[in-house]
Amino acid sequence: MIKKKNTIVGLDVGTTKISTIVAEVIDKDHVDIIGIGTTPSNGLRKGVVVDIEETVRSVKTAIEEAELMSGITIDEVYVGIAGDHIRSYNSSGVIGIAGKNRIITKHEINRVIDAAKAVAIPMDREVLHILPQEFIVDNQDGIRDPTGMEGVRLEVVVHIVTGAVSSANNIVNSVAKTGLTVKDIVLEQLASSEAVLTKDEKDLGVALIDIGGGTTDLAIFAENSIRHTSVLALGGYHVTNDIAIGLSTPFSKAEEIKISNGNTFPSLVSKNEMIEIASVGGRSPRSISKQELCNIIEPRMSEILTLTAMEIRRYGYIDKIPAGIVITGGTSMMEGLIELAEDIFGLPVRRGVPVNIGGLSDVVSNPMYATGVGLILYGLRNRTKDHFRSSTNNGAFFKILKRMKAWFSEII
């Protein structure tokens, strides 16, 4: 295999699976997918590493599969981060513009963002992202990039995402132990939004719900800026667990049943349609109706969607997302989920799949690859920026965070 400079690699370290996606850069706006590696994840729970050695083994397997398919050697990756340790909030800052002409430069932009982030953060937490929502120049709001404008007073409203130092460091260390360089760490729903949301949706107002194995990640956009993010510690794993307990079947078989026959909307299921399920303890397989399976799945999925809807309402955004809801992630592939979500949210809902990519696009045009593809697109957008690279695991996370995620690079 060879090393290829013009590539970007996304590594989605999830609770139930680890995916590696390799893309070749065609130009500044386009990539071709040339390699994919996916393996079960055995070392994480609810998005958090609980067994580093198992996580390292899983990452190695996914990397090797992607290298074999793409024919290149992978040495650096963009890594997604999730988990219920993620916290976010909005903040604002204001400065005066000095100088004879009072022209706003990148220096003033960095100063005002510095002012916005000057809030107390607990010692066990670190900033993952500082995402400017809008700038205000002399009371003129809604400005995306004030560079070159003239003014006396500059304000900014930012969305700050923080994570537990230990949880994030464990992910970085697990990846670094495989010999890979962590190019950047990215909030997973932020990455997924790069792959599945359109500019029109972000402008109008939309909520992205990424239902993964261990968590459900929410991101709300309006006026092409991120307005709110949060993480719910429920996901597809809990649905599978409900099936395993409710039907007294092994967890692995419950996962197969969920994928092949899962449905979340009872009215779409025939009462006479039967499926065969495995039993435990050497007992003979038995048959149940799909309606019975749906009656197990529907309450848990209703809980996940209802709690997410409550989160959106709590922060006052339910009437500010006319573009509706986009649901992605592996669990979103279950039949009936869109219909159930429309009932709960009372808004238009669609399933989000990665778009605007070439190469093996037919393979990755699947909600389960939204984060992996999104990491690549995030990397494409930021690849010319001065991002930190580390080839060792000692303190890598802290060094990455010192540059505070390249504040200005995340404005546009």
C-alpha cells in the first residue's frame, strides 16, 4: 500500500460500531469515497470508552479494512466524539474597535471571541468547539463575517461545546495507540450535519437528530448557524436490549431481529405476519407476530423522540424550525420511524443520508455512515486551516484543545 497525500479519513468511534471512511479530494468542494471499514465496537458504552484495549482492537480492524479497500496507508484521521458528558451553551462578548479607521480585522474577531469564551469552566471539562452564531456591528445584527467592515462596537454570540476531559482524552488515546495521528476531534452531530443537511434547511431552521447505538444527538440550526446541541443517553442499544428481554432471546439475535424486522409504527404492521426468533438455554426457536415485536420497539422509540421534542421545546426552538426534522444514524433505518416522528413532532420529517459525494456513494448513502462522511466533509472544509497534528498519545487531547478548535475557521 502507498501513502496518498490528497486524502481525508473520517473515523466514527461509536457505541455499537466503528467506521473508517477514506475519501480522495477532487477539489475544494468535492470528494470521492474510495475505502470503507466497519467493525463492531466492543469497548464503548453510551459513546464513552470503558475498555481502551478493546477499543484499540476495534479501531485497528476498521482501519485495516479501509486500507485494504482503498489501497492506501492511513496515518491521520478526523475523529467523532459523542456521549452524555457533552454539554453546550450560548455566550456573548463585546469589544470596542480601536484605530484611526476602525476597520474590523481577524485580530478584532479573535478578541471578541476571546471575550465571549471568558466564562467559568469546571476543571474536569474542556472546550471542544466555539461556534460563532452571529456578529453585531454597532447594533446591526445578523452579520456572518464582519471582516473589513467599519464600526465602533463589535459583538458576537457563540455556541460553546464542552466535554469531559477524561472521556475525550480516552478516545484520543485509544486512536493514538493504533499509531494514528488525530487530526481533529469533532462533535458527532456537527459532523453529521455536514453530510445530510442542505444549506436551505440550515438557513430556514432545522433540527438534526442522530440516533446512534448508545446516544441520540441533537443539533438545531437557524440562519445557517448552529443554535443548540445536546446529547440524550438513549439509542439503538436500548431498543435491542428491550427486544432481548421482552422476547427472551440473545442480544445478538435481538439486534438481527431489530435490523431485519423492526418497525416503530403499529398501523404499518400486519397482525398476521409472523417471524421466527431464537430462544435461550438451548430451547427450540419459536414464532411471534411482527405486531408483538412492534409493541416492544414503539414505546422505546417514542420515549427517545418525545424526550428530544421536549428538549427542543424547552429551549424555545419548536416554532423556529420550519424546515422540520432530519433523522439520521443507524437506528433511523427502522421502518415506521418517520411516521412516528411526524406524529410526535407535528412537523415534516425526513431521513438523512449523506449527499454530494462521489466514488462509492451508493455504499455510504446510508444513515449509518452520516457521521463518518460528515467528518470527511468537515475535514475538507477545514483542511487548509492551521490544525494541530499529533503522533503520540501523551497529552494529545490537551494540545489539540489549546488551539480552541481554530475559532475563526468555524465561522463559515
